Amino acid sequence: MKVLVAVKRVIDANVKVRVKADGTGVETANVKMAMNPFCEIAVEEAIRLKEAGKATEIVAVSCGAQSSQETIRTALAMGADRGIHVLTDVVLQPLAVAKLLKAVIAKEQPGLVILGKQAIDDDCNQTGQMLAGLLGWPQATFASKLQVEDGGFTVTREVDAGLEVIKLKAPALITTDLRLNEPRYASLPNIMKAKKKPIEALTPEALGVDVTPRVKTLKVVEPAKRKSGVRVKSVSELVDKLRNEAKVI
């Protein structure tokens, strides 16, 4: 079974995000970038499937600017076999990414597609669901456990009420949640080997996909600063402030 994993380049989770002075977006110049944490979990799960003999090949795919190749190299260093880079300087939105991935999947014919449930930069949580809809494939979002069975998968999902277990027929799409696994660190020998692994370059035009943005960002602003709290001396004073100042009761 071939497994295709989508990976995204985002601002490192440990970096404080700064809004540009003109409010057009966030500052990315000279900012440390990394693979989206949920994508790391997706790559790790694919590697574990291969180590268990359930997968034969892992293909890492990323869409975006030339710098996205660094993210693909990270996936290759973790254990992916080869990469595909859809090169474009257009700011990609979830639907455009879903259409690009659909075109790549039509070319690669994987038995399983794994994506992170969301990216930490835009928090859209849309690409996996859109892609499954475009493909007409069964999907399991927010996966915390994955088991491969004959002709399909059993997935434990994290839902508001607890856990939900569903069965999917292959081919299928899964999006990963935090508790699915703990991603490994790439070893130095594997980082060196990753430099020799192939990365195929494609373009949206070659795939026949229009990636023109459909949503316009009007302005990006910092969240409002929270006011400091105050101490009250009694329950009656607290109730009075909640009723007359906060007006929540």
C-alpha cells in the first residue's frame, strides 16, 4: 500500500508571531519556519505503518514556494521515500490545496492519504475534509488511533463526547490529532540520506488546477490585550461587579 502524506511549512510553533506594520499579514522575513506539528504526526504515522509492514512507500507532498522543499526534506529525513513539490508563489487557500492534492493523488494512486487535522498558521481545519469530498473517499478526521485491516482501516476519532470508532474501506483519507503518536527526530545519517532522495517538481498549471484565491484578507490585527484582574473582598462584592460592571448576570 502506498501512503501519501501532505506537509505544510509554517512559522515555528515556538516563535512569537508578529503582525506586519501595514496589517496585510504576519511577518515571515527572517522568521524560523518548520513543518506544521500536525503534519509531523501524519508523517510519523505513515512511517510506523511502513515499519509494521503495512505500507510499501511513503510519498511526502507540499504545495507552495520554493522554500517548501525544506519541509519535504524534513519528511524525507524522518523516513519518507520520496517527495513531490507543487511549486507556486500564490498564497494557497484550503480549496486550492485540496484541488492540487486531488490531482497528485490521481497521478500517484495511493491507498491511504494522511493529513494533519489543521495548520497552526491559519487554523482552517478544512483541507482534509474538502479533499475527501473532491475524491469521494471515506474520511476519518481527528484520528487518535489507526489500525490497518484487510481492505480497510479502523480509526478511533476524538469527538466532543469522547471517542468514536469507525471503519473505512480503502482508499481512504485520515487527518491526525495530537494523541495519535509522538513524532521522531530525524537522525543525522537520515538527514544526509534525505539529500539524495528524489523530489519531483510540478506546477498547478501542469496539474490543470486554478489556484486563484477566492477569499480576500482585509486586515490582520493583534488580539486585544486583556485587562488585568482585581481582587474582591467578599462574595457580595464579586456578585455586584459581575452584575453592574461586567453585566454578565
